[in-house]
Amino acid sequence: MPETNERPTTAGSRRVPRDHVVVGVDGSPVSLRALDRAADEAHQRDVGLMVLCGAAPPRYAAVPVTDTDRERARKAGLEVAESAAQRARDRVPGLTVVPSGSYELAADALVRASRTAALTVVGSRGHGGFRGLLLGSVGLRLAAHSASPLLVVRGDESADAEGRETVVGLKRSGATAPLRYGFEQAVRDGSSLRVVHNWGNPVLPGLPRKSTAKDSPEGQAAAAFVRETAERIGADYEGVACVSEAHHGSAAEQLIDLSQGARTVVLGARREQRRLSLQVSPVVNAVLQHARCPVALVPVV
């Protein structure tokens, strides 16, 4: 691995290259699933792995926090990270793994770490369905603020994902970064690629509804857009089996349905500035909450 652009970790004097995968752990089974996937991702990329555990009380603690409290929390986080790091080393022998304990909220620590990572990985306790919000505050915060591509590993992911396809949701012509990520993922893990674009017509008062058929002018234009975009980007990735398709209707419902048999669903994350904070789009939020497989969010402008 390259030795340039290094930064220290809070685990001591050890350092990790800028080009690495970072994963958040807290000792839970969900975070260990994320750790396993992160180790595999680091191995496929031929880079190192940072295992990060953020340990801190709420921002407004009932009693003052002392330096001793901070050091105790940092050491506790480091112990969790070191145990997880050993699991990663056992899973991928020869992988460079650096554990890091940080006295800060997990979301804050991971957002900061994402600025120098090739990929940030976090687990999710969601299990599909449509009852309530299932992702959790850490995942939602990262979805809105991660500077690197973010992989959210679903808690119900099957252990046997070999042979499953990578699904890319393509929204608009200028946002091709998610499509390139999908092709690169397919090259790394040998999966096939399915590129999906959903289209729809606005319903205006007093005007007749337009046809939703695939052979309508709108349907043909949508199909041509996704096919031509996939072919243009795919020309740089020979050997990847790729199909493209356009559908009328809800993109979120389509992608959630396809996630049932997918290895990864890849989406572009265009952050939207709302009154109180940055947020992701409704489609991204819905897929994050209810997908049946890991979801990768790739920042787009």
C-alpha cells in the first residue's frame, strides 16, 4: 500500500494510508457484519482497514465530564476496536488493520474519518418492511455528511451473497459517479450489473394524463437514456455483464424490490440543505430504511 498522505489515528503512533476503508464498530452483531464486509472490501481494493469505535456520553451530560472520564471512555472504545480488528485479521490474513478508539460520538468520528477514506462502512439494524425508521441516527448522519462513498450493511444480509447482482439506480445524466462505482464493484466481486432508471410524468390539473407504457415517447426516451449511459460508461469496464432497464413509477419501490436478490444497491447521494441540517433525498432515505441488502451511497454534485 502507498505510504503517502498518511494521518495518525487516536490509537497511538500507528498510522494508516489515506487510501483505506474505515468501518464503525460498537461490539454489536450488526457492527460485526459490517466489519466482515469492510474487511472484504479492503481486501478487494488492496488497501488497509481502520476499525473505529467512538465512545462518548451525550452532548449534554447530567454531570461534568473529567479528563479521567474521557480517557476511560477512549480506552474502552479502543478495546472494542482492537477486538474487532483481530476478527478482521482472522477473516483476511495479511490485511493491514488499525484499531482506533475516539472520545467523540460515533457519527462525528466516522464523518471525520470519511474525509480521508476510500470507503466508509457502517451497520444497520433494519430488517426491511415499512414500519418505522430502521436505520438509526449514526447511519442517517453519515448518509447526509460522509465525504467518501458510504456502505450501509443491512442487518439481515445473507451470509452467501456470491452470484448476486449489483443494482445501480441511475437518476440523471450528469450523475454518473454511482454508475462507475457499480461497475468497479462488479469488477472487484465478479457480480453482474443491473442499471435501473425510473421515469414519471407530472400530473397537471386540467390536462390529460400521459401514457405510462414503455412504447410511449416518454418510455422510449427513458429506455434510451439508461441504455446509452450504461453502454458509454461500461465501455471502460470490459467483461462486466450489464443489463439496463427503465420503469415508470416509484424509484424507491423498484429499488427496494430489486434489493431482495442483490448483493449491493448503489445510489447517488446529493445532499440537500434544509432549514436545520443537510438531508438526503426521499428516495435515498426510503431505500436506506427498507432495502434487503447493503446500500452504497456515492456522493454526487
